[in-house]
Amino acid sequence: MNPTGQPGRAPASQAPTGAVEDACVPPPAGLTTDQLRGVNCVWCGEKLGLSAVDLGVRRDPQCPWASWFPRACPPCHRPRSTGGSR
Ligand SMILES: [Zn+2]
């Protein structure tokens, strides 16, 4: 359990499905609130459905105390993903 309500750090064996390099994720300063919340794709801004890829919690370099939660649609995520062999 997690009484503080803080998101726990995921163990390495349970990495987010969409491992993407930080450099590939757009700077949060240029994104909409919905993109920061993972409601819309970080890249194309499309509203995300069940197939959305979770990119994991990110820290805003401008606001290290704040976290944001990028998600992406599969067509945007696939070419940028560092996970997998292809
Ligand atoms: Zn997209």
C-alpha cells in the first residue's frame, strides 16, 4: 500500500511499455494541459484511447518539482520508441 498517495518508483523489471528517450519527448512548456495529463498524445495532440502508450512520469526541467505524464498514440510512439529490437 501507499498511504502517502505518491507514485512509487516502478522496478526496472516493470518498465513502462513506451520507453522513449527524454530528448524525443517534446518540452512540456509547449504542450497543452491535456497533453501534460496524458489525455492527448504528446506529439500529435490526438485524444487518446485505450491503445495509448504510457511514456512514464517525466520531470519538467524548468520545474523539477512538478511531474507530468506524457502518453502517446501508437502511430506516434512506434518510430520514437527505444524499446524492442526494431
Ligand atoms: Zn499521436
